Amino acid sequence: MKIKLDIVPPRSTGQAAATILKRGDRYFVGKKSNSEGKRIQDMLWALLMEHKPAAPLEGALAFTITYVYPWRKSEPQKNRVHGYKWCDKKPDADNIPKILQDVMTRLQYWGDDSQIAVLGVRKLWGDDAKVGIYLELRELNNTNQITL
């Protein structure tokens, strides 16, 4: 299953949106209802809802996420000739999957995100026509080659 979300990828991650909240005498980690993280979750929910599979995927899964940001205004033309350039700025690549996995789990793309056996994350700057979030999700089986 391949999905392209036609949005400028968010710079904020679910991890950055977490904060310590208090309800009565209890403290817990959560997101304020007006936080940037909550807004991003709601936006991803709406965009991913239309791509939701009829039934949750089963077994081991491979999940690849590619964020393509628009070129920085200061990017030299010599860097733009290939159509993309690797992004070495925030957000950290290891923080990107969490918010997507949480939303996709709640939408029942799979039973549990522990099913993801292979996870790949890429961040790029690119041409306007390529800007967006690209997701690829596929089921793995014993015929997939494993190279160590």
C-alpha cells in the first residue's frame, strides 16, 4: 500500500508536543487540546482516514516514511539540480514515525504497531511538485530475503 499525503510535512513531532499535565492530584504525560502536536494528529487523522484499509493488516509489516520538505529559500541552485537533497535539520528522523504510527494504529491500519518489523525514515528537501509525506506499508512473509 502506497500513500502520498499532499501537505508540507510538520516540523513538530509527537514527542515535542508531550507535556506534563495535572488532573486533580495526579500528574501524567499528555498533550494539551490546543497543542501543535494535537493539531498535527488531527490533521493526519483526517488525511489518513480516506486511505484506511478495509481490514487491519496482519503479521509482520515493513513501513517506510519519506518526508519531502520544500526547498529552503537560501538553497543554492547547484543543490536543486537533482530535484531533491537530503535534509539534515530538525525534526530528528527517529522522532518522525511515532505520531504517524499512533494515528495509524488508532485508525486500525494494523492491530498493533509492534507488527512493524522493518521501519525506514527519509527526510529530503525537494521541488514543490514532490513536497509531501510518502508512506509505503507492506506485509512481510517468509519468502522475503533477509541479508545480515
